[in-house]
Amino acid sequence: MSDVEVKSAEGGLPKSITETLSAFANTNGGLLLLGLDEQSGFAPVTLNNPAKLRDDLASAASSCLVPPLRISTDVIEIEGQALVVAEIDPLTSDQRPCYVESRGIANGSYVRVGDGDRRMTQAEIGLAIANRGQPRYDLEPVPQAAVTDLDRAALARTLERVRQTSRAFRDVDESTALERLHVLVRDGQSNLVPSVGGLLTFGVYPQQHFPQLTVSVVVYSGEQTGPRFVDNPVIRGSIPELVAETIAVLRRHMRVRSYVSAAGRHERLDYPLEAVREAVVNAVLHRDYSPVTRGTQVQVELHPDRLLVRSPGGLFGPVVVEDLGTEGVTSSRNSFLAAMLSDTFVPGTDRLVAENKASGVPAMIKELRLSGMTRPVFSNFASRFEVEFNRSELLDPATRRWLDTLRKPGLGQLHELALATMFHGQSIGNATLREFGASPATATAALRDLVIWGLAVRTGGRRYATYSLNAPVQAPEQPSLFPEVEELTSADLVAAALRELKAARASDLIAATGYSRPTVLARLENLVRRGLVSVEGTPRSPKRRYLWTGVE
């Protein structure tokens, strides 16, 4: 797992320990275990002086790294053997990169990739340093552009809006108003020219000057034979046009599901369009616009079972993944662009492109929750940020059957929502349950109940504590009169489905067999042990794939 590192430390503190501390701090944090031998199947080893090893680890974190890390360390006992455990919280973007002082920032900065540490590239280090202050790339002049490159109709609507709402714009000419809005800025010769943000917001064709500042949409077919994708347009134009056209493309390719309620027949798209729109707006608004990433597109992938939105540049400012979704939590990389878009209309509508009120991610989560879907998965990397929607319903029939097998007295609705989220492969925290309307105290109590009952396990520090299903409850099954037959049947069906598909994700096999996720994963693990299946990807990765080899 990318957030857990195991080291033997039999001969003392490993030399590579500072690399791992740097990598965890520069990525998403993690758990460090000293006293287990990975080469021997994670067997415990005898540590000569666990207390000294713990103190040496804390000292290395605070004295060998820049900035110093304050980590939580402890000595625990498992099977009669002492282990040193350390929890490393991620640094916020404005504190990165964390590097090994003796090697310098260029050679001593690391990130976590899979279950190992990788030295950061110069481009990644440059992005991290740029994020320490407030970037102003959206305010840079575009000397080759002119006012004639801007859409007059769009400008007129924005000017009318700001003149109605602010005295600063009412009694000034158009050039002055546009300069105050930072749509126009002064170049090196003191000429008024469009800014990067102004051209992206109001430009007739911004790609004339920035050819790769587009949105690439790929719609995958999901078929094992024939074309891999059914549509692959590159969306061009101003940001309002990028958003509108991207949503239109995705809408054309989304499936419509019908259901009947007391109010009559309803139709529902694979994903609520409001949530999709927020993800796309956030991608183009908060992406990195520095020169090093201007050759990189925003990428949108529509798969049969998920939707992925990927933007250049990781999270900006004093925000980490665990903060996302909390009301009022925001840090805008492109503050001038955000202000412009909050006064700019989506083409052909009376709707503004962005609200600029830190409401995008909470609104995205709310729309998915109202549609009965799982929370989006946010992934932060050194050079990109990803949002993934999964098409599965939170309380689908398989999940309800699994909850019925627990039969735990006192299990309430909030407990069930927490368990269902974890059942779908997502770790949760206090903020997750607050999204369902729980107060912080009620959410804390519900999570504590699940740990006490042995249904969930807690990892991480106090601020970034996360909860996941406890191993003994990950694969419960409905009682069967013929368990041997059921075991054989499910194993055979999973094997047969993978043999036919040749390569698949767990979600593909769930859809193909109708079995629950725990059942499919258990059967896959057995096939891997027998040598019939190989694996690509880390255990917790949503992209983990299983490949049929057929050689036992």
C-alpha cells in the first residue's frame, strides 16, 4: 500500500528512512512500521533497543529534514515482539517540498509512488516551490494578443453585471473597467493587452496563443475487442465554452436509468450533471497555469464504471485531501481568474461559470449523496490532481445484503452509511459522516462504535484519522445450506469471467458475476496464490487490474 512502509531496522535506523519520511510528507502521509521483515513475509524481528530506535526516528524527522517533521511515534507489542510505529501527516502544499537537508532540495526531495519512494523531478520541485506563495500566472500579460482577440458580447455581459453591483465600475470607461477586472494588464511597454486569465475567460480562441490549454475527453467503450474508445474530442475555446462543451459531450454518452417511486417514473443519469459540472469547473479553474504545465491538458475520461477528471498541478495552499468537502475550506491558486469567472456567464445562459465561494467540492459531494452514490475519490499527486466518480450506488442490493449479515445490535442509519461507504472500498473520516448531516460529535461517536464493535479499524493521527473495514468483516456471506458448493461455484464463476475477459478490474468481475466485492476479492486472492492470475497496481488502487495467466 502506498501509505504504509515496513522496514526491518534489525541493525538500527535504516539509512533510507529520511527518504521515506520526505516521501510521505510530500504525498498523502502514511504509516511507518519498524521491526517487520518484508522479505520474510512480514515476520517480526528482534529490535535491540526499541525505545532508542523510536527516539532516533523522531530525531531524524526533526533534525535531518527541511522543514522539520513532528511525527507521532510509539512502541507497540505484537506476538511478543516490539514494533516501532510512526504516523506521518502530509504537509500542506505551501510547506512542500520536504527534503533531506544533507542532499539539498534538488536531490533530497521524494514522493510516494506505489509502495516505494521516488525522487521528485525538477518540474515537480518547481511546482512545489511555486505553490509556497500566491501564483500570479493568471495575471501575466500576453503581448501577442490584443483587445480584438476578446469576445465582445461576453465582455459586455460581464461589464453590465459588475457596473450594477459596484461603484468602482459605474462611471469609468471600458478600458479602465477591464483593467480593474484584470482582463487587461500592462505589458513591458505599458500597453494594455489581455492577461492570461482574461484571454482564457473571454478569448474568442485562446488556443491561438496557448494551444494545449484545452480539455481532452475520452469516452471508453469497455469492450475487449474493437475500438478502445467511442469518442475522443479535444474541446477548445474560452473557459466558459470548455465547461459547456465538455458537459455536453459527457451528457451525450451517459446512460439513463429509469426507476419508479411513489411520485411516478423517473430517469437518472449515470452521474448527476451538477456534480460533473463542479468537477470540470474546478479542474479548469484551479489547475496550474505556470509555463511548465501550459503544454498539459485537463483530461476527462468516461469509463463504463467510472468518470475521472484530471488536472495539472496538485492541491494548492494549506489544504490536504482530508480537508476537501468541508464548508469554507478553500485555497485558490488562480485568484484573479476565479474572480473573473465569478462574473462571467456560461454561453447562452444566465448562469455564472463559478461562484468563488468555496462551495464547489461540497456541492459536488452533496449532489452525489442526493443521488444515492458514493463520495468522489480525490487523489493528490506532485504534478496533478484527480477526481473520480464511481457509478455504483452506495446502498445497492449487494451492500444491503451484506449489512443484513452483520446483525449487530445498536447498528443505526449513520453506522450503516459509514459501513456502506467502507464496503465500497473508501476509507472514511469524521468529515465523511458530516456530509450525511451528522454533527461532529455524532460522527465521532458512530466511528468509535464501529471500532469498539470490531467492524472498523482506525489509522492516522488525530486530525487525519481514517477508518476502514476490519479484515474479519470484509467478506461476510449469507448463510448457505451448501457452503462447499457455494464456494466452488463463486470461485469457478470469477475464474471463468476473468478467463474470458483476459484482464479486468474487480468492478468488472462484480458486474460480470453478480457477487459482492468482498466475495470477488477473496476469490481473486485465491487465484493469485495458485498462480492463475497476475496483478497490476497496488492493493488499494482503484486502477488495480487482474490478468488471467492460466498457468498453475
